[in-house]
Amino acid sequence: MAILTQRSSGILLHPTSLPGRYGIGSFGPESINFLDFLSAAGQSLWQMLPLTPPGYTNSPYQSLSAFAGNPLLISPEWMVSQGYLPQSSLASIPEPPVGRVNFQEVSTRWGGLLHAAYQKFRAGSEIEEFAQRNAFWLDDYALFAALLDQHKGQSWNHWESGIARRQPAALAAAKKQMRQQVGYHTFLQYLFFQQFAALRAEATARGIGLIGDLPIFVDHNSADVWANQQLFTLDESGTPTVVAGVPPDYFSTTGQRWGNPLYRWDRMKQEGYDWWIQRLRAAFGLYDVVRIDHFRGFQAYWEIPATEQTAVNGRWVPGPGAALFRALRKAFGNPAIIAEDLGLITPEVEALRDRFELPGMKVMQFAFSDSSNQYLPHNFTTPHCVAYTGTHDNDTAQGWWAGLDRKSKRFAQHYLGHRGDHIGWDLIRLAFSSIANTAILPAQDLLELDSDGRMNIPGSHDGNWNWRMAPNALTPHIAERLREMTETFGRRTTSD
């Protein structure tokens, strides 16, 4: 966990938000350019949102798989360079307008490119080795994805009963019938992990660590739930009986009804938490550090009857607690995990976090109520934490400042010693100057964007996750300014 115990800093930016010619950011040239910017700016960390294939809301936190990668992140240029596509296939792609990701349009266009690549692909030992190495999740996912296509996205519990309930004869018949489609989805995962490995090597060469994001829950319409029904709270038809969420809080007066099925922690304990160990092992195969979203759910989680339309009527239910983390420690030693400990945090949650020496999060936007606020840097009790200006669920610093009440704004001005005309940089300075070992800032705050740059509004389902950075927005001037601040506050020990 050395990466979290030395002073460092980095930027939160989901790869889909990178600029580029093809309507969505990818692991291609735009990612390499961003790594170069991080290096020039003296940063040592790139934090991403989950890279798994998103479901119908395009949310990376509602995914079709906890293990698979999002094929839309595969770079067309890289496919050409590796011989999977001819150069001419790119010339015919119209350049989309600069701005937000149109996921439907991109999916349609990518589908054509990816199918074309698969048609000319000839399987060899490398993909066979990849498939064998990842068989514990890939076999189920590739079949699930093929069946999901066949059923036009319909939830698996409405499929033919034999397949939905995973009867061996029905599964064997489906695998035989859909051999080509299963092979296609296996191929996509091979491409994804092959290119991501190349990207990670580029990051390592520049001294940049990657922080991944692991949602605590998985989507009901996912390969994970379909393949492991005994581990989730489902009725005989495969429908969730209770679902996940959080009670009313800072973000929503009716709470957040996420709708994910809840785990049967008793069954997971009987199986030695093997599914979670496999999940963490896969994550550490990609990232240097893993942030676990909604850490408090391991101590107690908000259980909502599936019939409820909001999260207001629910109850707290004990989670696995220390037993899970003892199992993870036995498997991984002392893994580099960030505990997302925001929201209604009790002493019991803090005790679980501290018992396993996991750094929590300090968000600067939450700090300006009064001098006793725990998120103000002078109240940090340990450097073993991660200071953020904001997260993917927050407004941008500029947007937050515009809507801040007069009393909090006046307190912030006194605390910061500035009027707030450049509030994004003021919060960056506050986070970087704190005793927190790690400081992370969303790219939107670096660019001083208003609310149009917001990534997500919790509790809403429309218009999220599609923000994209403008081309050439990260200028050499911004890199130099951030590098100077990084060195001033000891978050870069050497300079070029």
C-alpha cells in the first residue's frame, strides 16, 4: 500500500470523457496524451470510474458484469495498428460534433467496426490462453452477453426458464447454438484487456499509478447475478425481493433507490467469500489502487423492499463486517484499497475502516459549514486519507460555488483567504496543502467548468455520464501551474 502512504496527487477523469475523433474517449492516442499531461503536471495518479460495460442507463455503476471491460473503450486506431481493421475503415467514420457522448450512436458505429474486426480475426494460442485464464467469469459473461443480444436487452429472469434458471441441458444447447456470438464477445474482451495492458504499461513507464473504482453492488441484469443466483436475494422467478440504495441525504430528499439486488452474505461466508476474492483479484490485475464505492455497506446496508419506488422506506441491515476483510487480507495481504466513506457514517463504519487501515475520503465541497467540520483540513486527524475537491457525484467546483448559500460562502471565503473567483483552484490548493497523503481533483475543476461539466446527478437517470473534455483543453500553462502547486506542497519529490 506504499502508493497510498506517500504524498502524491492525481486527476479523476473517466476515459469516456477524453476528447477524440470518434465520439467517445478511448484507450487510444487521447489516453496517451492524457498520461503525458499527467507527467508534465507532476501527477502520479489517474483515477477512473468503473471500466465495466454499462447497462441501459449508461452508468458504469450499473454494469452488465463486474469483471468484463467496456468494448466502447477499445481504440479504433489501435485496432488498425494491430491489424484487426484496415485503415480505410476509419476514413468512412463521420466526425461527430464536439461535446457529449451519444452512447446510442457510438454503440451502433462501434458495433459495425467490432463485428468487422471479428470477421477477419483468426483465433490463435493467445486468445485461447486468455479465455482459459479468465474462464471463471468469461465463460458466463460471453454467453450472457450473447443471450442478452438475442433477447434485445430483456432482463435474464424473463428469458426461457431453462436458460434463466441455468439448467445444464438448456445452457449446453445455447452454447452450441450461439457459438459464433459467444466467440464474438470473447474476442471483444480479449481486445479490451490486451489494449488496457498496453495502456497500463505506458502509465507505469511514466511513474503513474492507476486507481480503479469498484461498486459494492452489481446490477440485477448482469452476468454475475445470472451466474450466481444463490448469492443474491431473489425469489423463485429470479426477481429481487429487496434492493440496495441509501436513505435521504445531502444528494436527495427521497434517498437513492439504486435497485441492485442485495447479497446473501450468509451464503458468501459459507463459500469463503470466494466471489469477492475473485473480484478483487481481477481488479488488482488492472489497477494499482482500488476505490470501493459505498464502503459503509460492508458494515450495514440500506435494504429497500423491491416494491418501494423510493428509498425512504427501508432499514439498516448488518453487513459482513470484519469477516470479509479478514478473508481479503488472507488472500492479498494489505491491499491498496480506498474506502468511500461518504454519507451517513457511524462510529462502527469508521471502526471497520480503521481496523483494516483503509484510507477514507475527505471532500472539500462538504467542508464549509463551520470550523468543526471534519472535512476542513485543520480537522484531519491522520494523513492516511484521500482529499478530493469533489467526486463524480458532486457538481463541479464552479457549479457548486454558484449555488452555495450565503453563509457557507462567506465562511469559505474567510477560510480560503480568497473571494472564490477561481474556486476550483482554491479547492485544489486546499486539498494539496492538507496533510492527506493523497489528493485527487476532477479534471472539470482543473478546467474551471460550470455545472455543464458535471458527470452525474445522483438519483437521476437522464443526461448523466456523457460529459467530454474539449480538444486541447489541458494546456501546457495548466500543466505548469498544477506542477508548481504539486511541488510546493511536497506531492512531487523530484522535478525534471
